[in-house]
Amino acid sequence: MSLTREDMLRELELLPVWRLNSTVEITRQAKQERAPSEAPVAQEIEPVVEVIAEIKEEPTQALVTQELEAEVSEIEATALPDIANMDWAELKQYVTGAGDQNADWVFVGDVTFDGDAGVLLDKMLIAIQLYRGKNVYLTQLSEPEYFRRQIALIQPKLIVAFGEKVAQRLLSSNDSLDILRGTVHKYQGISVIASYAPSHLLEHTQDKSKAWADLCLARDTIQGMK
């Protein structure tokens, strides 16, 4: 039995409200053992003093860690592939996403959209007459450069950012989600709407009306482009 938009809103509990280094080790081998009669006590102590002096000259553990991290970062930077020229087949090795690769709508979160959260997302999409795989692309915000390339390939009209952390990273902002909501932002010239993640709405049902307002803003923004 097909469900009407009103049925979907009711399922969402929106009616009537919603109508609208490795570690550094110091190893020293003792000098060849000598019999007490062959080596004075002062000669036995001397190597130990040398080792202690060299230990004092070693950099602190914090400095060593910083140096190692810098070396790793440099290696990783030089090892990155040519992201700017990646095609879909190459990109899928680094970033998770599914749907219409020519979609106008991109929904991005910090986890995959499955389970109960995925069911709720489907209801939210249907409420604004959208469906998975049809003019909709779902993805995660992992490595920023990979996401940037993904968006460049899709060229959507609008991005819906689910969750505070995702919205902050996408918009390079420290503002809370409540501040970021209700405004049309820009990412690479593409309109961005920030909203609550479906997983959040499952535990905080009082925010569903706010999420509905965000979806309506997103829908109106898309319609205003036509």
C-alpha cells in the first residue's frame, strides 16, 4: 500500500505540528669485562658516567614525539594520490557514499545511514518528496580533500549537513549547531543547510520539529534556484 506524504509525516510523529615514532631507546653495551685485579674502580665507573652524560643530552620524549609526528605527516602528505584527478572508481577506495552521482541533493553525516536512523532518514526524505538513489546522494565527511573531490564530481545544488561536528568541519566554524541552523551557508559555492542527524532525532524527539523546519528551508532553497 502506497503512503501519502501526510502518512509519512504521521509516521515521523510530525502531525499536526509538522504540517507546514617509534619509542627512542638508549642501549649501551658494557665494555669487555675485566677482572677486578686488571681494572681499577675508577675505570669501571667511567663508562657509566659517560652513558649518564649522553642521556642528559638526549632530547626530551615530548620533543622526540613531535619530531616523529612531523616526519609521519610529511611522509603521508607525499604519499597522497592525485586527489584532484580521481575518478569515481578511485575515490570509492577512500570515501563511502551511495546514490545518484548526478544528484541535486547531497546528505552528509559522520556515520552510515542504516538501521533505525536509516529508516527515519527515508521517512524524512519522503516527507519532502525525495527518495534514496533518485536525485539524492548520501555520504560521509571523512578526509576533507576526498569529500571535496566527491562534491566536485557530483556538482549538487545543495548539501544538507547532519550533526554539529559535520557542519562545523564543512563550514570551518566553531559555532554550535543551533547557531548554524536556519541559515543558508556556502561550501565551494554550493548552498549548505545544517540540521540534526537522524540518529540524534531518535533520542531527542523534541528536535524533530526543528529538523522539519530545516528540511523545509532546504526544499525552499532548491526551489528558489529553479
